[in-house]
Amino acid sequence: MKKIILLFSLITLVGCSEFSNRKDQSQNIVFQNAIPQGKYDFKIISLPYPNTYSKKISFYNEFNKNISQLNENQKNKINLLISKEMNKDFSSLLTTGWFDKEVIGMKVVEDLNSEETEYLNTLNIPTPTNAGNLQELLNKQYYLLLHLTNNSEMYNPEFLYTELDKSLLMEEVLLDRKTLIENLNKLKKNFVYESSIKQNNSPIYITNPNFNVNNFSENPVLFLKSNTDSGFEVLSKNLVIFVGNGKELHSNEDYQFLSNIVALNSLDEIKSASKDSSQVSSLLTWKRKQWKTKISHESLENQFSTWEDK
């Protein structure tokens, strides 16, 4: 009798386990940083990013001022939505300290590509005569940097400017950007990139609900705009979190992952917008549980034949 009860319990347990795995996929995922069970609200901040150099300078000054007023815990809760233009400028700032047309001015003249050389040649300014093509480009680089820093009147068309002159001119600018670059580095772990950006192993925001999951196989977390669902579900390679206020959908009753886009009109709103937000980076280290299945062709009756009824 004991064997019969045992076999019946085993079969019931296996059956329920298989049903549970199909019904609740996220029971099969774990977080390497051990996220406790509970409710998480990911607020993704969308900033009004300008499209001209002068306005970008004002943006960075205001942005850095507001971020610098936050403590480390507050900075950790800022999830920024990164557009293609922001990604281009942020990446340049983090790797070189420069962005936009500054990059052309600070490049070693021999390293300029054809497109950059063509741009410099559109600058209609006098340069030293008979000094050669490289010197002409150097002078135009220096003029460009003067123009960007509102010092065009300092340009001397008879002077042979050097790479050192360019570095000395921009040294103060780079020193002023030190805290900006430090702040961007701290915030980078919680960047959420627009789907037009190829950024592997990072969270992606998708506005098209008819997206092809296979295009984002190297992105562990997808934020998907939805008018019908909120919550999350687990796919084979992606954790999908619905951005919206529709009907709640959960793959797991143990977790509640919600998200929404917070569009700011002013950079002064960053602190309040990030309040009570969960940090996106906490989601990136999820993986599927490895279920080990013991395969045996022996019948269950024979496997437990050593058990005796008492």
C-alpha cells in the first residue's frame, strides 16, 4: 500500500510541476543579484534633448547642475531614455571628453577623415600662405574651437597654430566637464536605449508593439510600449516589461514589474521624477533556472521495488 501511495504522490507531484512551469514561466528565472520578491516600478525619464550645439551646451550645464545636487541613492534611481542623438553625444563625451563639432577640432589633423576635412574646408577664413594643407587645416580647427567657445575674435590668420595650442585652448573646457562626465558614468548603468540603437546586453525601449523578438536576442530586458497590458512576461531570451497602464499581466505572482515613461518639460524635474523608482540595472542579470531531468527507461514500480510495505 505504501508503494502505491508513494507512486501516486510522485506522479501527482511531477504532473503539477510540469503544469506550473507552463503556466508560470518566470518561476524558471533567477536573478544573480537576488532581487527580493515584491513590487517594482521602473520610471523611465525622457528628456527634451536639443539639436543645436549652443543649446546642447546649455542642456549639459543645466543637466549637470541638477544631477550634482542628488545623493548617490537618488542618482541610482534615475533611468534615462537614450535617443540616437543623445547616445552619439554621450558616448563621445565618455570616451573623449568632447562632442558634436568639438570632436573635429580636437582630432589630430592627420587623423581627420574625408568628411571632417570637407567640413573644415567650408570655413571661409584666411590662413597662412604657403604653409601647406595640414597647416591650413590646423588653423581651421583652431578657429572652429574659438568659434564654439565664443572667442572667434581671438583668431590670428597669420599665426601657425599647433596641436598644443588646441589642447591649451580646450583644457579649461575639459576641466569644467569633469563632473559632467563623472555623473554620466554613474547614470550609464541605468540607461534604456531606443530600439534604433544597437546596444547589446542593455535594456531597450520599443515603441512598436509588432516587434520581432529575434532582433533583440542580445538584450536581456525589453521595455515594450503597450496600450493594453502592464506588468511583464518572460520569453526564451528576454524579460519583457510592458510600458503602459493597461490590464495587468504577470508571469509570476511573486513579482510585480511595472513601468512608465516620464516625459520632463524641465531638467529641474529630474529629482521628483525619479522618486520611488526602481533601478533598471537590477534586472539585467537574470537567467533561466537549469532543470536537471533524470532520464530512466525503468518503470516507476521497479525503481521503488526496494521499498517495502510495513
